[in-house]
Amino acid sequence: MKHTLLVTALALAGLHAVATADVVKIGFIGPLTGPDAHWGKDNQNSAQLAIDALNRSASKINGKAVTFELVSQDDQEDPKQSTLAAQRLLDEKVVAVVGPFTSGTTIPAARIINQAGVPQFSVAVNSVYTSLGYNNVFRLSAVDTRMGPAIAQYALTDLKAKRVAMIDDRTAYSQGLADKFEAEVKRLGGQVLRREYVTPGQNNLSPIVTSIRAVKPDLLFVAMSDSQAAPLALQMKQLGLNTRVLSGDMIQTDNFIKLSGSNSEGFMAAVAGNVLAQRAQGRDFSSRYQAKYGKQPLSYGPQHYDAVNLIAKAIQTANSSDPAKMIAALRSISYEGVNASYRFDSHGDLIKAPITIYQIRKARWEPIKVTN
């Protein structure tokens, strides 16, 4: 009987401790529905994995126990929805926001989040994001002013391409990346034979493929989503456009391989970040993600995991969850994450932003080069 009472008392004490612990809310915004929902859900899963680990570590602020909670909003990859999602999170009193995912949704949401003085993290590559003069924004991957030129340098130096054609889908992400790629190709003495445009969701790309085939490029650069690049791969095969394809990061998914089948063999993609299998932290993250979700993470899950841990480190450094103190801490801290070594410059861009080139070989994405 005494043993039973003791166990009950301990259980009640534990429940009381949980009930009285402060809850630190971290906001998440991403496309949880729509054509890129697989990206949004993966990013959310990764952020939640970090939350779970933090809550197992019995975190404290000023000696008081805290629990972390991820509060998620679906922006449907729509700029208007992203601003509404940001405001909902701020109404929930989140101390930081991870997301949105794309440049086109991140930039409008940034204004709302900046007005609240809350730190924001995003993998958006468009340079506008960290050129707005906001002190609360932190980019988790390479900016397009670095990524576009790096891809172009790989194309002309490593692949020896000289005559290039281009396709982008006119989103803020794709257009910014393509603009920087094109400028660097020309600076290096390459020739851009043709630049074509599509709209998101456009699947009949035959006229574009035909026009590109006519100019006979030795490389095609594409900046579009995996779901749109898959019909491109098929129509290239059908229409006999036999040229190497180098892409931005949005096609580097198993979904692209599944949708495109053997048509995508040899396609290449440049992805912001390191190879997880080559980092101890990355291997551990991949293993835990696989154990919880039954699959491997996509390219930007690791950055979302790291973002949550950057928030926790900022809180630890400031010994406070006050957003202003967290922002000040983030300006000076260094963090060795799953995906990269995080240290931010005065704009909120990474001081060192690795980029990995992948290629599809026997229906698998294989890393072929890492640049820093």
C-alpha cells in the first residue's frame, strides 16, 4: 500500500512539474497542402524531431523547466496565405518562426514577422530576403548570389559547357537563381542560347523543348519543382533533346525519380548544404528521422532541424526566450549543425554556405561534388 501511494505521489509530482513548466512556442510555416506538400511535411517533421529531442533534454531557462512546442501553419505556398500564417503564429506568441519555405512566400511574411521583432529562419535563396534591412532574418542555406554563380562555374569549368539553354518557372526562387546563373555564364565567356519560361503547374512543355532542341545546347539549366521537371524529362526523351541537364535544388527528390523514371538518368542538381552521410551529426539525424518517419529526409529537412536547435542555442546563450535577446545572441553565436556550420553575417546570411552537386545514377541521387 505504501509503495502504491509513493508511486502515485511521484506520478502526480511529475505531472505537476510538466504543468508548471513554461511552454516555449516555436512557429513553423510551410506548404502542408498542394503540389509541394511533400517538402512542407518533411520540413515540419524535421523541426518536430528537434523539438522532441529538446524536450527529452529537460531544458531550463533561468533555472526554470521549459517545454518546447511546434506551432504549425500551412501557407499552401501562396504569398497571401504566408502573411496570414505569420500573423496567426504571432498571435500565438511564438518566440521565433521557422519558414516559410520558398522565396515567394518568405519575403512577404518577413515584413509581418519583422514588425513583431521575432527571429525568422528560412531556406529561401532569393537575395531580397536578407536585403530588406531587417535585423531578425536568418538564412539557413546559400543565397542565390552565391548559388547561381557556383552552379554556373560548375557548368562551365567542370562540365566544360559553352552553349547553354535555360528554363525557369518565374517564381521568386527560380527567377532569382536563374538570373544569377545567367549573369555568371556570360561573365565566364559562355553563351546563353535561349531562355524559356513556364508557369507553375504547366505540364505541356513540348513547344519549349522543341525550340531548345533547335539551338543544340550542350547544357540545359532548369529551375522548377520536381513535379514539373518530371514531364520535362519525359518530353525531352520523346522529342530527342539529348543534352545534359543541371538544375536547382527543387528536383533533388525521390519523388522526381519516381515521376520521371528512367527519363531522368544523368540529371544533375545543385543543393544548398552538405552531404549528411559525410557528417557524424548528419548520419545521426538521418537515422533518427528514418526510425520515426520510416523514410529518409528531403534536402531541406536538416536545415529546419538545425533552425530549431539554433533557436534553443540562442535561448541558452541569452538565458531568455525574449525575442530581442535571442536575435542579439544569434548575431554572434556559432553552431555546428546537422547540415552545416552556422555563423551569420550582418545581413543574416551564412558566412560559410556549402553547396553539393548530385546526379541521378541508376535511379539514385548520388553526390558528385561539394563546394564551400
